[in-house]
Amino acid sequence: MRAEGIGKRFDVGGSPFTALEGIDLTVREGAFATLIGPSGCGKSTLLRILADVVQPTTGTVEVFGRTPTQARKAAEFGFVFQDPVLLPWRSALANVELPLQVAGVPKDERREQARDLLRLVGLEGFEKALPAKLSGGMARRVAIARALILRPRLLFLDEPFNGLDEIRRRQMNDELQRIWLETGTTAILVTHNVSEAVFLSDQVFVLGRGPGRIIAELEIDLPRPRTAETMLLPEFTAYEQRLTDLLTEVYREIEP
């Protein structure tokens, strides 16, 4: 994926507001990339532009040699939101199979694929469970399985673990890394969490604010699969410190 000159302006109370300006980025195919920055810097807006949910005011995006609209219509995108957005009257299995049902895939075929994905995300045995009976982490895994059901080449994740406690968040990071490694999907994550960004990413894009822009790109060169032991390595700590320093500079700019 390559984005060049991306800008986004909104009309706020009759006055123009520039949310993003001059965004250039390239995400390697098969990589795990992260967008990180302060609240209000346009991370989620940028993610939605890349996913063809929001249209940019300026600039272009190319995905696997296509426009984002062409890639989206070819079902090459999967999207995981902050809230799992599960239909409460449908079981875990029925929620996962929903995109295939909408696409007209026969029942037996879509059920088999949905079961395979629930197994992939560690929820075998919970096929009949309704969302109200699932923990927050389990509901998020159902949402990830649903996003993968059409076998997308690119997975967008907008703070999918927001609101989870630290231990559950680390467990979900382990699960997400495992799923990503097994599927080979390119992934782009939005997060505020420095450790999460270092643990999951190959590429980290740091955004500033006023307007939102990329101020740095950090390559994370750590062996995979990454584990709790990886987080104790001096190299991991050094990456965390580098990201923290970059974000501290951003906050100094917006909060003098």
C-alpha cells in the first residue's frame, strides 16, 4: 500500500478544519504496520481513508496496484473496529459467517469456513454462544474472525483492544500476532499503546497533530514470534524508549 500527499479537511461549524496534511507512507505487503500518535491527530481518519471508508480531500492511495475502491469491492479489505459490533441475536458462528451469507455463499460452505476461523482465533466450542455470554476479549476475537472470513489481503484494526486491562490486552496481542503469522495478511493497526506498537509491528508511523502528519517512521527489527521474553530484551526497551521520545516531542508541540 502506498499513500501520497493525503490531506483531509472537514467543515466544522462553517469553518474549515484540516485534520490531515501531506501524508506519505508505504506499507510493505505482508508487513504489520502501526499508526500511533496523540488523540486528535487523525489516526483513525487516516485508517478510514486507506480503507476507502472516508475519501481524502487531496492525495492518492494505491493498494496492490489498485485504487482503494477497487480493492474494497474485490473483498481485499477486512476491518476491525474499536467496538466488536456483534449482532446480539446471532451466535458467534452466525456473526462470523454473516459476510459470506450476505455474499450468497451456501450455508454449509459458509458454516465450515466460520468454524475454521473460530478455531483459528481460539474459540472452538463457543460457536453457539451469544455475544452477551462472551468476555470482552472473546467478542474481539469473534470480530477478528468475521473480518477474516472473506480472506482479505489487508486487515485494518482501529484500536481493537481499547478498554481491555493490561493482562488481557497482552494476551490479545499474542493472539493477534499468531493469527497474522498464520494468515500472512498485511495489517495496519491504530493504537495509543507504545508497548503494543513495538510488540506487533514491523513498521511504526508516528503522527503529529495540528494538522495530522507523519513525523517519523520506525522499523522494528525483532525476531518472530515475539513473546513475553522478547519484551525483556534491551532491544525491545530501546524501541519503546525511541517511540516514547518521539511522542513526548509531539506532546510538547501541542501542549507548550
